[in-house]
Amino acid sequence: NAGVMQNPRHLVRRRGQEARLRCSPMKGHSHVYWYRQLPEEGLKFMVYLQKENIIDESGMPKERFSAEFPKEGPSILRIQQVVRGDSAAYFCASSPSGEGYGYTFGSGTRLTVV
Amino acid sequence: AQSVTQLDSHVSVSEGTPVLLRCNYSSSYSPSLFWYVQHPNKGLQLLLKYTSAATLVKGINGFEAEFKKSETSFHLTKPSAHMSDAAEYFCVVSAPHNKLIFGAGTRLAVHP
């Protein structure tokens, strides 16, 4: 069991470009969560998805950010027209059910906007 | 609403001495509480978890935490620090929809 796989580990984008972050959950896990960690801060919830459904997106910025978890393939967090303030570590976690907080976190994608 | 306050942003101890990382929480219902550890440029590892069973929770690597409802605290302790314990520690409280609310973190430094 490979755990939660995130790629790329590091991503550099110029201002105005698009960033696509991928997360493959653990085998058997159908619930995916995205969190953002700004420098010197704790993690902040962004979005909770099940296959083909967004369950809770209360932490997502209203513009430029979107997430999906298709029937086949990894979950994708997409940031359009990146700005310097988007530079952060983005962590994905997965769980086998929507309760019990049985998370497994990935190693994160560190996005740098230059 | 749920929130977490980690009372110290930095803690420095000598190797072999006790560790105390302090955490207070606020929750409108009986919460689950967690401590996670993050080593530099790494992901998060669960140290321990409280879910309304025993109030003293034992975790990995010799860490433990005590849930005190009257004080709304969930402090993390370890009797004897090792150099390998140097990392960032996050106190976390559960929130609806299986979400987690993280504290701002405490950076633990361990000196020889």
C-alpha cells in the first residue's frame, strides 16, 4: 500500500500561470481532503470530496481555485492565474469513510509562485 | 464553532529533559482531538488521538496527552526528549463533515 501519493512534490509557476496538483488516495479510500499550509502557519481546510462529488468546499477561495475527484484517476486541485500569495504547501489526505477522522496525509506539494 | 490555541510558538528543551507542549481547544460539542508532528519538508504523522474514551492517551514515540474537559486542554508530554523529536507539532480538533481544525503549531527544538 503506497499511501497517499501527491505529485509533483515541488512546483514552480510564474504569476498568471495555472497550477495543477494531483492526489491519489490510499487504496480503498474514497474520501479526499485538501488542506493548505501557508508559511509559518498551521494547515487550513480547503475542500472535501468524494468520487464525483464535492461534499464541503467552505475553505476554498471563491475565485481561481477548483477541485475535482473524478470516477477514475486522481483528485486534482487547480489554481488558475496564480499569484504570489498562493505560494504554500498543499496537503491532500484520504480516509475510508466520511467519519471517524481516520485521515492519512500525503507528503504535500510545495507551490512557489515567482 | 471549533478552534485550537497552541500556547507556545517555540519550545526549547535539552535532550533527556521532559517535553510539554500546551494546547487549549474550543468546541460546541464533544470533540475528537489529535496531535500531529511534521518534520522539516515532510508530511504529517499522527502522534495520538482522543475520541471520548480514556482521558490519558498514549501515542507513538513515547508521547502522551491528557484530555481535561474542565480546563479545555489537551497538552502533549514526553518524559525524556530525544534529538529526533525536533519538529513542528500541531494540536488539532475535529469539526463537522469530518474536517480538522489545526492550531498554528509549536516548533520544538532539542539541544544536546
